[in-house]
Amino acid sequence: MFDVTLLQTVELFPRGTTHYFVGGLAIGLGVAIIYLSTAITAGNSTFLETSFSYVSDLPRFNTPKYVDSRDWRVALTLSTIAGAALYGLVLDPGIWVTDVQWWRLLGGGILVGIGTRLGKGCTMGHGVCGLGSGSRVSLINVITFVGVAIVTALLVETTGVFP
């Protein structure tokens, strides 16, 4: 029984599970620090708008909500990028290899960005912080974006689309 379970784990996680555990602890610690120090649920989806408040005079980008939270949102986003880069450069250099064309990555990024604005949050905001705080809105959003991701992956696989 143990050997079968171990074999299944190796097949599901060929790179191991330690980095998921460490990453989860880092994200949990980060969002806990942000919540305890600001009483705001952490998330990256408003990073762009809060960043515009540094350089734009438009009222939309200079609401107190954005101006008051822009420093920690920039730090959160940059630390997320830096953590992934550090992992990819130091611990697993082959992680950044992909056969997906640049235009598909760009299109996917744009669609994800639109989705986070329509859903009023990202996977960190809804999936980590929202679910952790018992938010019904976050539960509906997580069910929606995970469901859409599953259906999309199945459709892509069924149609034989490859990178």
C-alpha cells in the first residue's frame, strides 16, 4: 500500500512537494503579516491600479484605498516575482522552460488580468485569504475560476491543441 501511494505521489509531483510546502508557508506568513498590520486582505489583482497612483493624477487611481495600500501591494508583488525568480535561478533552473509560444502566454496573461478584475480578486485574494476568512463571495469565485480552468484544460486536451 505504501509503495503504491509513494509511486502515485512521485508521478503526480515529479519535482517533489517540498517547494509547495515552503511556498505555502511563505504566502501564508506574508498574507498574515499584511492582514495583522493593515486589516486588509492581501492580493495582487489591484497592483497595477495602485502603482498608477504613483504617477497619475487621475482620481480613479488616487482614491484613499489605493494610495494607502500601494506600498505594501508593490512589496507583495515584487516579493512574489523575486521569490519565483530566486527559486528558478538557484534551486531549479529548468523550471522556466516552456514550449508555449509567446503570443499564447501574452494572451493568457491578458485574459487572467481581465478575469481578476471582473472577479474582483485573484487566487491569492480569494483562494488563500478569502476562503481562509470564510467569505462566501470568495468561495463562489474560487469554484468559478477552478471550474473554468478544469473545463478549459479538458477542452484543450480534447481538441489536441499543443503549445
